[in-house]
Amino acid sequence: MPSVEFGDKISHLLAYGVLTGWFGQFYTRFKTQFWIFIGFCLMGVALEYIQGLDPARYFEYADMAANALGAALGWLLTRTLFAGTLLKFERLLLPKSSS
């Protein structure tokens, strides 16, 4: 597999962007989405510090920044472009019950 410069940072950005965007689709209130964003940012920082305790792993501030940027992009996309997308699909796929 070819190596991509900053591939690790791109992976961090994509992972946190997808996670934040995924949960932001289920919790559509601004305040809840904000706390999801904050939670993933804090998780990225905490996991990086924990990773630094393992001598076989590396602690990097750039990973923390990539995590936070990914979370911010996921939140932004959830608030704009993909607002309520999963809920719209759910309404299409699951008809209302008659009860």
C-alpha cells in the first residue's frame, strides 16, 4: 500500500468527522450537537495522552488538532449540508405505524 504524506492525520480527521457527523444526525438540537462535538474533541485529547503512556506509541499534538478539526467539520456538515439526512431516510424507509 503506498504511503501518503500526512495519511495518519487524514485518518484522524476522517474518523472524528464521521463519528461527530453520525451522532449529530441522531441528535438534531444545536445544544446537543455542540456537546457531542465537545465530547469528541475531549476524547481525542484524552486518547492521545493515554496513547503517550505506551512506549510503542507516539504522543502528537498534531493528532489532537486533526481530531478536533475532523469533529468540527463533521459538526459543520451535520448543521448544514446533511442536516437531518438520516431522519429523512428513516421516514422514507419506515412507514408510520397506525397505532
